[in-house]
Amino acid sequence: MTGIRIINKEDGFSLVELLIYMVMFIVVMGALYSVFIGNTKSYSSQENKVEMVQDLRAAMHLLVSDIRMAGLDPTGVGGIGFLNDADDKYDTDGNSIHFTMDFDGDGAIDNSEDINYYLKNSGGVQQIVRRTGDGNEPVVAENMTSFSLTYLFEDGDTGIPDESDGDTTNDFEDIRSVQIAMTGETAEVDPVTRQKKTRSQTSWAVIRNAGIE
């Protein structure tokens, strides 16, 4: 009678099999991590861009709304409109604008009706600020790289007002509209491109009360 040989094999994995499974697990987890990091960077990139665009749009809307009302003088007292100051950042020129309006119609200019926009450097951050007659300077937009203004005059000329040459054209009272151009950048470096993203915006503000006697 032939003897029967019984071989006992214990359940489980060999060391080689465990090593193979571990390598496969690491590869899969590495791929998932790469996808996760890529999605996170993409989300952060879009978030930075959206915040910048929203700031630019809000700043432009406020600027256009204010400038449209420059020179409002319902009682006809005169002396209301665009201004030129000794300090060039409070001028009406290529990089700042200063004007008054009698919005409440009381024949006097209150602090809130004396408005000035200009670019200010605060701790290395360029800001567009809205200065009023009481000296307050609330920030309209941050992380700006440029802010410029071009004026369209009654005779069709464009440029900046010239009050110094004695000429009667292209003066403050001849301004009919203002082109506002600004460029902003994201507050943080883009995680995808490793650079800050920028966006420019341009708009015209037509002076509603220009030329009204």
C-alpha cells in the first residue's frame, strides 16, 4: 500500500508578496496625492484670481459713480468741480483726481462731498484710496500696480488738464469725461505659475453735469 504524504500549508502571504503589495499601495497613494495637490493648487489659483477681479470691479464701480457726479451744483453757487492742490497726489491729473459736488443741494461743500482718489504706498502695498474732506483715507483697492487717468475735453482733445499756461482750453471746466485705467495683481504668488497674476480694467466716466449753466 502506497503511503499518502500530506503537506500542510499555512494561510498567509510570503514576504515577497507583502513587498509587492506595499509597493503597489505606495504607487497608488502617490498618484492620489498628486491629484489632490494639483486640485488644491488649481482651487487656490482661481480663488486668488476671483478676489483680485472682484476688487478691481468694485473699485471701478465706485470711481465711475463718484466721478460722474463731479461738479454737481443744483443751487448755482459756483466754484464746484475739479480741483488742483499744492500736493500733486491731491491734483486732478494723470495719476490722481480731486473734485467736489453739492450732492445734498444745500449750497455748501461738506466733507463727504470733497472727494479725492490717488495711489498710495502702504508698507510696500500699492493701494487706491478715497480721501474725503475730513482727511479719512479708506482703501478702495489693494495690490495695485498702476492707476492712471485720461481726460476728454469739450473740444475733443484728450490728455490731462493744463491750468498753468493761461490757455482757456483744456481747463478743469472743459472736462467732459474721464478714462480710468487700473491694473491689479493677486495678493499671493500663484501656486501653479509661481508668479502673481495681473488683471487690467479700463472704463469711462461721463460727467453728467459738465457744461450745464
